[in-house]
Amino acid sequence: MTTGRIHHVETFGTVDGPGVRYVLFLQGCPLRCLYCHNPDAIDPHGGEAWTASHAVQEVLRYANFVQGVTFSGGEPLLQPEFVHEVTQRLRARGLHVAIDTAGAPNLERCKPAIDAADMLLLDIKAACPELARKLTGHTNARSIATLDYCEQIGKRVWLRHVLVPGYTLVSRQLEMLARLLQPYTCIELIELAPFHQLGVEKWAAAGMTYHFKHMPPADPAQVTQAVDYLEDMGFKVQ
């Protein structure tokens, strides 16, 4: 029986896809984002083991109160077989399913899970490959390959992007992002997330060094400028 490792769940998520969501945060992530807000979810061996059947049963307890289910993490596609099986079972019960992913795991292994879901919330860390590597330890090649696949199969995508002062919240990087995303018709919405320090205590609790502890939060005026710029480029942004 397929099992997955669960970091935690939220039964009333409001920022993880359309409407109110039941959110399954899965354990494990191959990226090492400098600003990660769930560093305790990085270890693939942490969390609690759930069978696919148990996950479905837990979600169905809230089926009358949510508009859908979102797999998040960590990186949920690090456990693609579990995500695939649970997604199939939930959609058979009429529930909308989204996958919140950076597209970092091997695409071929992840395709069945992507195919089964209603949509992806795809996090592009940076348009520049080397900046992505600096921020996460990896280039953006696999993320873009995942976006290419969504375009190929017509999968709905909400594109997510963190605005980090001095890194991604600069004009040149936003221009690169716009050029990168312009050809894709599968992108319905771009969600810009201003950098914040809400995860700093988790780094300390995990005994990990947080390199951005002196980074200021994203300036609201600059965030507004970023939103205006991408809207002017023809994107729907929030």
C-alpha cells in the first residue's frame, strides 16, 4: 500500500489555491532555499507516515467545508506515487486537487501525479538560472521543464514567485521573469509573495543557520511596482 510522509496538515487553508483548501504538507525537499519558511520539512525521513487510504479518509472528514485539496511541503512531488494515488481517489470523490510544487524532482517520475491533478501552483524561484542556484542550490531547469510540460498538456498553472530584496525584487530580474513567462498560455495567475521573516524561529529550532536573518522585509512600494510592471506586461497578478 502506498504511503507518504506528512509534515502537517491545515484544514482551513486560504492561500493555497482556489477557495478554502485542506492542505497536506508533505515531508522532504531537494532544494535548500535560503528563505525557506518550513526548514523542518526538508528532511525526507521526518514527519509521520500515512497510507493513501488514511490520507483520503482524513480529507473526506472536511469535504463539506472545503473547495479542494492542495499538496504542499516541503516538495510534494518528491513523493509522486503517494500524491498520484491520493489525487486519483479524491478526484473520484469530486474534490478539486492542486499541487504546490517548485518542479524540482525528476519530471518523468512526476508526470502521472501532474496529469491527475486539476492544477499546479508552480514556484519559479528565479528567472536567471544562476540566481536560482544561489537561492536554492539548484538552477531553474527542472522548474521550467515542469512548466513546459504543463503548457504541453494544457494543465492550469498559478505561478508563484517570492520577491526577495536585492535578489528577485530588482528590475532586471523582473524583466527576465516577464520574458521567460510571456509565451506560456497555461499560466492563469502570478502570485507574488513578498519576502518576510516569519520562518526565522523554525531555523533556530532546527539548529540550522539562517543566512537571511538580517534581510529586511520586502518594501511595500517596491512590491506594488513589481505588481504594476507584470500587469502592464499582460499578466494577471495578485
